[in-house]
Amino acid sequence: MATQAQGTQPQRKSARIKSAQTKAGKTQSQDAQRTLPDVKPICKKQKVVGVPKRGWRRRAIDVETEDLPTRISRGSLGRLLDSPLDILLEIFTHLMPGDLLKVACINKSFSELLLSRRSISIWRAMLDAASLKGYPPKPEEWTELAWVQLVSGSKLCGICGGMTTFDISWSFRMRLCRACRNEHIVSCGSVSVEHKLRDKDKDIKMILPSCTVESRWGRAYSYILADDVLAYHGALEDLSHEFQDEDTFLAKREELDAEMIEDTRLVMDHAKLCEEGAERFKNAQVVDNDEQIITRVTRIYERLLDLGFEAADLEEPLIRQHKDVNNPRPLTKEAWERLRPNLIELAKKARDTRLKREKVERRQAREKVVATEYRAFLRRVAPSTISLMPTMDDLLRLPPVCTAVADDEGETDTLHKTVAQALVASLPSISEFITNRADAFRTAIPITWPVARLDQGVSATSSTSVGPTTQHELDLRSSLLSLDLAVYAFSCGQTSHAVGSESCKAQFYYGLEVLAHLCPLSGSADVKFKPLPTYHLAVLRVLKLLQLDPTSTTVVMLDTLDPALVDSSLLTDRWTQTKTYKLLTWRQAVERVTNSIVNKTAPCVRLLTPAESQWFNAEVVDKGGRTSGLPERTASSSASAIEYLPVWGCSKCSAHLDPYPNTLHKCSSRDEGYVRLCASYPDDPWRWFRLSQVRTHLAEAHNTLAVHHREGQDYFLNRHVSRRRQTGFPLIPAKLSAGEAVVFA
């Protein structure tokens, strides 16, 4: 049983396969019909035997393309490589180093030719020729190819190999990216530069090459490579270990320093030559580049002119600054055929742009004609009404004026006559324009506010008088005088609205000043005036303090009187501890009282005491008045005193409307009053007077003494510019009011 069981013991798989193959080999010659299946490893793929190799089948497309040329061209470049070396030397020496480096990278054949040792003469000759044009000279220890790669090759960092946009540091002879600059260079004054073995009497910049970098504040800083510092320190330590004797070490250190100083001197001298050469080379490249651009632009312009475009069209930035035009590449026939459709479209757009611009310029020229004739037309208007006249924007909306400038033409004498006639024909419309605004203002006045008492008459100083012989075609003084009371405090009703980018700044006006206000939204909405009850109450208090009648006190009267009031808020000088009070004009006093009303604080505006009045007459009145202390020039026009702005006119003549070619009257941001009234232009010599100039004019032309000059009677303000809240009053000592009774508003 045991033997039988052992005989029937199963064999290993590999043994069974081998046994089967042996039996099959023995019986194959005896019985051909009897076959055994081939038993092969499962893990191996059965090999296909007897399959014929697939033949190549020619297709129709191969037959059709058999005679076509291949993509690799072996024309002129291929024949160039077979030229003798002296011929190549003559050809390549006409190239710049950067160009020759690009040629070496065209293909493998050029690379093998130009980067081999037998081509060293080509690189040397090329560098010698380029140095005459400012190319940085090669140092002796550098190879020609390595130097060209540094100067004209890819802008790679010399430490990390990354791309960088920084220029070459010639003293280091490498480019450094921002990260490597922060990590691998140190300041010459840094602590890491010092070493216990170094000679402290010698400047480190004399021993190691350094570069100077200028900061954004203009201060220069010197830097050296950290690796050079470590190498120098290592050399000192090696000397210290090798020579234990101090005298010997000092002598060897002196030799090392002398050698390094000489090497550094050579490096720095070479770096200076490289910087100068690079600057000359860059300038020469710019000149050559500009010449090539001009040549290309000229050829493009010639072709476009032949196509019917005008020279003015081609000077438009749209086409002149286009990348295909402002380009130094030569304009070949193939390039022109490729760019022609696009350039023709650009020329058409440039022509349309020019025509639109010229149309706008002609329109502006016609508007300038209207402004010039408008100033002549203002001679027909009384001085008291000039400030209420429509602006240029409103004037151009009048039908006669709009029709006169409707035709698309430039400035001509005929146009001047047509516009002058249109302005005369528009006189009724202008009068209606002012009257309608005055009616809207009159309607907006609250019924509880005082009404002007004309039966008592208003002081002569409150109206503009130009003499009995002067006659004006437009004089609305009598109908508008009752609206010029100082208690009528208003603001523009459009301050809370906006149309597009236009908006009206929130300001407050007194009397007819609100009619002279030029709201930028006046053409897009109805005229609206907003009463200011708080300011109205403040004006009443100030008038009561001044003992003036609110029903007969006009704005011009207060400006002529120009009273000085005191702000009772005590001021203390920071350095001298002197206590003073601030003097206010009547407009500033109204603002101060308004703030006290809104904040519900105690009254703070009062009159001058007798002692203060005596001081005021001595320090202010006798020294030229309030305007003598005003600053003539300020940073912004909104802070400039109104007395120093050219917005004053003569009531006795129209000299302020005459051309006044004075360099002091150049158009500026301070000219806003009459610019908005008559649309003055920068090249227009017409300007109004300043206060000092109008007083000089009155003294010279009308023989009027300065002490007799009165605002509203002898001269007037163009009220299109509101009164500046600037004051020229000096600070008054607080001790003058001690122990005296004061009255507050």
C-alpha cells in the first residue's frame, strides 16, 4: 500500500511538462498520426510562426508627392559651410558678436563650424572690429566665446542660472538675479566683511572688486560678493596656520593684500572700460535702430501716398506708433504684401480720426469767434448786469448764435460779422434769460424774509453808477436791485444732483451772487435756488451787531464797508504763549455765527472795543488796509484772495474788455471767472484787471484819487467768481480787550 501510494505521488508541474515532451519525441517517428498537444508555460505568449512579412504598398499620395522638395533646405546656407575659412572670416567679421552667436545656434552644422577651435580667429577678428564700435573689451583670462555669451547671450544669472532682467555687474563679470543679489552680495560696511586677521587700515574695496548701486533717494552704496569675502578670509586663515610667527604672517599678508589690490585694480579698470563701452555701444545701437525705423517708415509712407492717402493721415499716432510701422526691420517686398491690407485699414482709420479732429478744431475756432465777439458785445451791457450774463454754453444754445456757427467752416472775417449780428439779434433773448432766472429767484425767497424798501432808497455805494452820459442797451439794475439784499442767503438747488460726471459743488451765496453762479447742470435741469434759513439768521445777527438795516443793506454795501469783527475764541501761540484774537470779514463772521447756531453754542463774534479800534486803525488802516496783508500767490485758486485775481472791471469805461497783452495775465486756474463767462483761450490776450490794476487805471485814465475809489461806484467785481473767504487781517492782541464791555452777535 505504501509503495502504491508513493508511486501515485503527483509530480511537479515542470517535471510533468518535461516528461510529456520526451514521450512526444520518442513516438513522433513511429506514429506520425499520433500527436500530443504542445504543453508550454502559461506565462509565455505563443509565438506565431510562418506568417509572411507584410510588404510595402505604394499609395497614390506617395506618387503625387514624390517630386516635391523636402522641408530641409540645402541652398545658400549649405554652400556657405563649404567656403574656405578665410572667406568665412571676411564675412563673419562684418557681424556683431550677438549676431554671430545667433548664427552659431541656427543648426548643427553652423554650431560645429563656429564653436570649434579652428574658428577662434573668426571670434577674435569679430571682437576686435566690434570693440571699435564700443563693444566691451574682453579680459585676458576669458575666452572669446564665453565673453560674447556673457555680454550678448541669454540674460542668465551667473550663480543660479535663472533668467534675469538686470544688467551685467562689470566688476563681478556676471549678471545677478534679485534673489542672488539679496543672498550673495554684502555691503562693504557690513560686519560680515570684517575679520580678526584682516588689516583694518586697508579699505575692503581696494582688496576685493565692488560695485556701486544708487538707491532711490540718490545715495550710493558699495557691495562685494560674499564668496570673495569668504575666499579672502580663508586665505588669511591659511596664512595664519602656515606661518605661526607674527612678523612672517604680517609680511605674507602684506604680499597677499598687494597682489589682490593689483588684481582688483585691473578688474575695476576693466569694469570702467566696459561701462563706458557698453554705454557707447548702446547709444550707437539706438542711433542705428532709429535710422532703420525712419527708413522703414519712409518706405511705408511712400507706398501709402501712392495709394491716395495724405501725409497728414500718416502722422497720426494710430499708424505712426503701430508695431508694424515703428519697426527697425527692413521692408521687403514680401513683408509689404503681407502688411499692405492691415496698413491700408490703419490709414483709413487714421484719416477718419484726422477728419474728426479737424472738425472739432474748426468748431472750437468758431466758438472762439463767438467769445471774441461776445466780449465786444459786453460793451453794450451795464456793469451791474455783466455778472448776470449767460455763459458761453448758454449763449451757444440761443437760436441766432447757434445758426451762425452751424456751418462747418473755419475762422473768417465773414464769420465774425455774422456772429456779431447774431449777438445783437439775441439781445431780447439774453434779457429774457436773465429775467426768468430773477423771477425764479424772487419766487424762491420765503415770505417771512425781509423785503427791500426801495422807497427809502439804497445808498449810492450799493449800485453801479457809470455817469449820466453812459448809455447801455441792456441795463437791468433797477429791476434786480431789490434782490441783492445781504440777508438773502441761498445755495444752488442742483447740489444734490449729478448728470454723468458733472456735479455742482455745495456753496452758499448772498443776494445776486446766486444768479451769477454758473451751475454746470443748468442746461440739463430747471433753474432751482435753495434758501438757507440758518445763514439768513446769521446775517441778521451780524447786521444787528453792525447796526445796519436788513431791508436796505446790499451785498455790495457790506463789501465796500468791509467791517472787521472779532472771533472771541482765544488763540495761544505755541512758542511765545502770546494770547490773541482773530479778526474776521463779514462773510467769515456769518459762517462763524452759523456754526454757533447749528451747534447751539454761545455767541462768539463781537465788535472791536475802543482800544482795539485804535490799534486796528494804526496797524491796518494806516498801513494800506486789509488787502496789504493778503498773500498774492497760493497753491490753489480756491484759496487765493479775490483781490489778487484778475476779475475786476472799471465802471466808468470798458478798458477791462480790451486786449491786455501782459505776461502776468497768462491763462491759469485762477482765471475761472471770466473763462466761464466768455470762454477765454490760452492764446487769448484778453484779461480783466486785478484790484490794484483797476485802481491804477482809475487814477491814470479817470483822474480819481485812490482814497475816493468805491466798489460798485468806480469799479466792480465779476461775480461769476464768488468772494474768497480769505482774510488779510493780522491777529489782534487779547490784552487790548481786557476789562472792556463787548457785544456779541
